[in-house]
Amino acid sequence: MAEENRLPGADILADTKAMIDGLKTVCANAGLANDSSEYKIITEAFLYKFLNDKFLHELKKLDEFKDAENVERAYRAMDEDERELALMELPEGTAVLKPEYLISYLFQRKDMERSEKGGFAELFDGALAGIADDNVDVFSVKTGQGQSIRLFGGVSRFIVEEGKRDSFCAQLVTKLAAFSFECAFAQKYDFFAAVFEYLISDYNKDSGTYGEYFTPHSIATIIARILVPEGARDVTVYDPAAGTGTLVLAAAHRIGEQNCTIYTQDRSQKANEFMRLNLILNNLVHSLPNVVHDDTLENPRHLAIGGKSIRTFNYIVSNPPFKADFSDTRDKLAGDAYKKRFWAGVPNITSKPEKMEIYLMFLQHIVASMENGSSAAMVVPTGFLTAKGKIPLAIRKHMVDKRMLRGVVSMPSNIFANTGTNVSIVFLDTSIEREKAILMDASKLGEKKKVDGKNQRTFLSDAEVERIVKVFNAAEKQEDFSVLVDYDTIKEKNYSFSAGQYFEVKIDYVDLTPDEFDAKLAEHMANLQDMFAQGEKLQASIMEQLKGLRYE
């Protein structure tokens, strides 16, 4: 069954989700549902399919294949020298696949390999390994020490019973061959953001010592539209705790994927694998060399020329972990070598190290990664806005005294799927010297819905997102929603960033005639006399009851 004859229907998003569900079903039937290996199998199979179809999509555009009835057959018929010349014309960032690595080839071979001699799992894993080797210079991400992390690791090894590996891999290929991404390549960022979120929804749970929270699309959109002005070009975007890349991808889409370069770091291997996939899906392959797997706080890997200081960036976005145990490195981070970066201090180790406020470290790192002309947006727990502790107060003071605080948006509760912590977004800007900041309380917006029939989550409508963005960018004052506050007033309020502390208290006045006033006054006096009389009766009753008490 030729793969190119199996085009998806009109609803490409629904078809893509159905393909993902099919891959998950294959894993479930093999006893791997919710297994730690499942996400690797699903994401590798999905990425293999995407690269396969993107390669064929670009191949069809070349002069050598424009008249071909079947591009894959024509590609296989070429000799090695012809193929090499043709492949040189492919756009930069396109993965190159040999004919024997194509899904259509494996689909044709799966029954033959299984019935005659077996070994289909080895053939399938060999194709993945070959693609990884042939494209290692473009598609790998780096460890902190600069070692390449391969694109694929193979999937059959996760099936313990060797006799079932061929069947498992054949089922995966069957699911992949029954779908095509051809219609998806004309889609934009929002499509791939939805696909990506669906793809990893089961695997982006809390993991390890860093809480890997998936940043809601609404927050990513708000940040991108407030942070990045229209027309930005040749700029850098950085996230020191990037997770799956939601924030940097939203910013890149706002700027234009070819007008920016992404830099990220995260100490979670799983998060970096998702990040790589996200960049590939969103036409940001050129930024893959800047994805680093390492601990940003201890070992920042994006350094300035000469390597003696950290690099600065045009735009910085981050939703860092709020609380996590970093007791193993705490004393090192508090040492002299780190004082310039962590100028406000390092949280102490407590009786519950997992509650250490690690986000305060990331905030300091972000400020240190800014230069004149830089802008940043950071998701913080709303408690940070008024916290009286030495470190949070010092950070807020620095933001105000250095005139870099552009504003704050306090979000509704339960905006995240898997944490009930109230969050706010702090915006910093060093491009101009400001006298005032806009503080916004958007906590009353949104509609609460139950997710999976149990967890309640708040969803912002498109109109509400639009309101937040427009009011903030216009620095507009709206009653009980937003307020412009000068820096001196913020200082007087002990550097509080909470909008509610600056809203005007309204007292409603009603015009009354002398007769209406006298009537109101008489009514209130009568009511008071009645209440006083009831009080006297209650007092007498209590005294009588007390007289009747006897010691026994």
C-alpha cells in the first residue's frame, strides 16, 4: 500500500492525533502503556515519520523529480552519484534518508522479513541508526561537555521478549505508513503547537528534582506578544530552564523563525529530547546546536566570547521550576565564583530541601543575562510580588532601582494543568529608561473547566488574551484591572508588585434632598433602637440563665 496514496482527510489535526493514538495503542498492546520507555518509542517513531515525509516533500520540488509518477521509486532508481548531486539541492535543515531508510521501503519488507528469516526489528532500528549517523552534524543536541546526543536510539530494545520485537516494529511501521504529513507542511505554528502538546501530554508529568510543567499556550502567547515588538530581526532568544520549549517557540513564531536564533539549557534529558523535537517541527533546525543538556545554575554553557562570562541575549523567556532540591550544589553556588551572578543571595537548605525556592536563582541568572536593550519575561509564583524575605525583596528592589521593571500580569488560579500555584508574569526591559510600571490583575478572568473529569483548570478566551496584551502594551489604566505606578510609589510600598495594593478605593456618593436625608436618618435611628432593645433582652436572658447555674 503506497504511502503517498494514504493522504489524510480534511482535518489534518484530527488525523495527526489519530496517528499518535495508533502508536500509543501499539505500545499498550505490547504492555508498555505508562512505561518509562513509552515516550521514547512514541517520540522517535513520530519524529522518524515527520523527517521521512518532510524529506519526500522537499524531494518533489527538485527538477529531477518534478515529472516522476512516484518520487520514491525514482529516488531508489538513481545511482549513488546521481542521488548525491540531487541531495545537495535540498534546503538546509532537511534530514537526508537513504532509499532503504524510507518508511515505504520498510513497509514493503516487513512481511517478507518476518515470514522468511525474521530480523525486521534489526532492519527498523538500523534505519533509525543510519538516519541519526547521516544527519548527526545537523540534528544532534549537546551535553554540557559538548558531546552529541544522537537523534535516534532505536526502539526494539524496549521489548524484553526478543521473539516479539519483529511484530512490534512491524506494527509501528504499519501505523506510520497509513498516514502522511504532506498536508501539514502548509500549516503554521499553532498547528504544530497543538500537535506537540497532544503528543507529549502523557509524558510531561513532574519528573526528577525539576518540576517539568508544560506552560499553557495562552501564557506563551501573552508573553510573546508583549515581549517582542513587530519587525524584530536577527535576534537571539534564550531560556535557561527551557523544558519542552513552549516559550521560546512562541517567541520565535512571533519574530519569524528565520529571523532569530534560539538558545536553551535544561538539566532534564527528557525535556531536551522534547525540545529538539519541537524545534524540528517548527522549522528551527538551525538552532539545534544551541540546545544544551546541563544544569544552568551550576554550569551555564552559553558563554560570551572568551568564555569568561555568561552570554547576554536580546530576549529571555522562562517558566523556571518554582521549588526544587538543589542542596547538593547550594554551598558551591553561594561561593565567591558565583557572587556576581547570584548577587541577591542563595536560599538556605531547609528541613524540606525540595521546597527550596530555586526560581529565585533563575531570576538572578536571567537579570545577569541581560544587557542594554534586552527584554525578559519570567513566570513567577504570585507570592514573589509581595514576599518580605531578604532575597525576593532584593531582587524586586534591583528591578525597580535599575528602572528595568516594565510591568507585571497576575494570572488566574489553576492556569496550569498540574499545579495549583498562582502565577504572575514579570516583564523587564532595558531598552529605555522608564519612570512607571504597569501592574495588572487578570486573576478574575478565564473560565474554569474540569480536565480529565477531575482536575480543574482555568482557560482564557481569545478575547481575554487580546485584552491583556492590548492594555499592557498601551500601558492603559483600567479600573480594578490595571494601574500605572511610578517607581517612587513602588518603593514606598516596600517594592510591592501587586496591582491590588495600588487600585483606588472608590466611595459611591448619592445626592439626597434635605427631606430624603431626614427620612434616611430616621430610618437608621429606628433600626438602631430596635437592635439596642433586642440586645437588652438578650443580655437580661443571659444573666437569668447564669444565676441558675449550680456547682455539682
